[in-house]
Amino acid sequence: MANEKLRYSDQELEEFRAIIDEKLKVAKQTYHDCMAQLNHSDKLTRNAIGRETGARVRLPDAPLNRMDR
């Protein structure tokens, strides 16, 4: 009897599949969010380095002095 293998029912396997699919979906979204955050952080870091070295950095098209209205 020690060689007997436990077999999950088809219903149990479907439940496991649904749980795994949901966890995979969440993990993929978390991965994409983290990568987007890292890519955005990388752009900010390059801009900061450019300012420190005196390199030209493009600023947003917004007036620097609000008094000129």
C-alpha cells in the first residue's frame, strides 16, 4: 500500500488551475508595474545626472514665472 499514489479529482484539478491562473495574472501585472516604474525611474536618474554634469535637459513646456500673465 505504500506505493499507492493519491489522484486528485478533475474538480480539484480545475480548482487548482483557477487558483494558479489567478496568481499568474496578478504576478504578471505586478511585474509589468514594476518594470514600468523602473523604466520611469531610469529616465529620472538620467535627467538628474544630466543636470549635475551641465548637460542640456529639456524642461516641460510650462512658464517658469507665473507673474507674466
